[in-house]
Amino acid sequence: MKKFFTEQLLAWNQEQNTRTMPWKGIKDPYKIWLSEIILQQTRVEQGLPYYEQFTTAYPTVQHLAAAPEEEVFRMWQGLGYYARCKNMLAAARQIVDTFQGQYPDTHEQIQTLKGIGPYTAAAIASFAFNSPHAVLDGNVFRVLARYFGIHTPVDSTAGKKEFAALAQSLLPANQSAVYNQSIMDFGAVVCKPQQPACLQCPLSAKCVAFKQQLVAQLPVKTKKLVIKKRYFYYIVLEYKDQVYIRKRTENDIWQNLHEFILIEMPGPINANELEAYTAFKEVMHNIPYTVQGISPAFKQQLTHQTIYSQFILLTAAKAPELAHYMAVPRARLNSYAFPKTITDFLQNKSLGLF
DNA sequence: AACCCGGGGAT
DNA sequence: ATCCCAGGGTT
């Protein structure tokens, strides 16, 4: 069963796999690494333009390591999971500082880099160095759960161990790069999450889930998604063509991105009445201002949160003294990274203010 | 072990 | 709405 699996998978790859990606088949560990970080929990189509931008702007790890953090974050803007960006930059500097600019070539060393876990270490080790480590990503979990009929939840510790051992046992040690590439492509193209192409699948004859009609039930996941709602009211305070922003530093969404003066409310309010709230008065207590306008509400759906944002535009009558905020000329806002909901606001010309 | 972290496409 | 995407880090 295992031998059939590996043989058929490699045959499918050779005969039917037409999936193409710019990083596929390359051997430069730096570019492989960039692609892997960008693609963590991110679809290939979404990550593709970012990969092109990063490899163009930073063709080597030395270029990336020397880049200003703000510039790198700006390039990452819109891709999400911003800790990846922070860790990527840290890893680039690790490589330059402690590995003499030479990308580490062993699985053990690779996994010491920031932002590289079991999956990414195996991917780089196999793709760049043909090292015999099986990748275990969402595709692999799904393909193996179905083909072998495994009901162990993939989001449990026991499941991760079981699937990791199975994946490793299937890996032909001298073909780790092509095998790892094949199983992920196969999961993305044939053994898809919804409506997999079982009738064209070269593995279906021995696929447990197919034979038992359990394809839709596998893989098993236990965690349930809880989505909380949050209500953000942003004060866009201007003084002499400068706008007040700050970097988010809390353990919360959008860490290291920038924002305007935020007042978060426990529930929705009428933005026209924001001035009456204590939180607003505390921020604006000795700043004379006039209201220039109030934006429509922006809604952003994240995986675990729904964010409702509204922007109140104020002009200060004298220079505001605001701790923790910096005054930035409007024309220079584009050198800072913002969350999607704020870039949406900045691009909304209906208010005529930006 | 449980929880947190974005944005977007498909259904 | 719900799921899931070339997952990793923190608590």
C-alpha cells in the first residue's frame, strides 16, 4: 500500500502534474526560503506577487539583512501574519551574522532560524539540499488521512506525530525534493479539500477514504472557530499637513503595523457621538480641534475576528502634544505599513481628504 | 495543550 | 457563513 502510494504519486507527477511556480525546481536556498515563508498559510496565487517583489528588491540574503525594517514591512503589507515578516528579517540577519552569509545546509541548523518550524525546515532541506526530510503541510495531512483512512485529528499532538512518522516512512530518501513537491502539488490539484478529483485519481484504487466513501469526512479537525467582533474608532488627527500615527506594539493583531489614534469600543456606537465618550476626551483633552468629517464604516473579516472601523477626521488648531504618536507628513504615509482596513480607508477618495 | 496571528478565494 | 491555504510562536 505504501509502495503503491509513492510509486503512483511520482508517476502522476511525471505524467500529469502541470502545476508551475517560479520557485519550483530552483536550488537557491535563499529564494526557496523566501517562497516558503511567504506561502505559510497563504495560497500560491496570493503569495506570488510578493515573492516577485521580494526577490527583485532583495536578490540575496545580504540585501534583505541590510534592509530597513520599515521598508520590509511596507513590502509585506497586505499579506497578513506579520510576525512572519519580523521573523524573516531576523533570520536573514542570523544568516549573515552567525552563518557568515552562507545559508545553513543541514535540517538541524535550518530549523534554528526564526520563523522556521518543522514544515519549512523540511521543505528547505529537501528542495535546496535534497536532504531526506518529509514535508507535512495541510496538503500532506489531507492526502495521507484520506488514502490511509486515518481519523486521528490532524490538529492534535498525537495526530501530528502519527502523520509525521507516516509521511517520513513514505519518502524515497534519494528523491526527497521531487517527492515533497509531488505530494503537495497532488494535494492542491487532485486531492483538494472540496470536490477532490477522485474519478481521475491514480491512487483511488487503494484509497481507503474513497472505497469507504469517507473522502468528505477526512481529514478530521477538532478545533472550532470562534469569531469575535471588535469596534475600532480611529481619530485621524491632522495639523499643518501632518498626520498622527503610531506603531502597534501590543500582543494583538497587526503588531508592528501602524495606525491612527485608536479608540476601541466594546460595542458599536454612533460615530457622531464619539466626542462625548471619556476615552475620546482623555486623548483630546487639551487639543483644540475641528471635525472635518466622518468616514463610512469599514468592515474587515479576519479568520478569528470581525473588525468594524470608522474614521473621524479632525484638524488640530495648534500643535498637539501626543505621547507615543509621531507626526508624519501625509505624503510620507506610504513609507509605513498599515493594516488592510486602513489602506482601504486611505485609498477611499470619497472624503477628499487623502 | 490551547491560543493567537491576516487576508483572500472557493463553496 | 464556513473552510482552508507550502505554519510558527507564545503562553
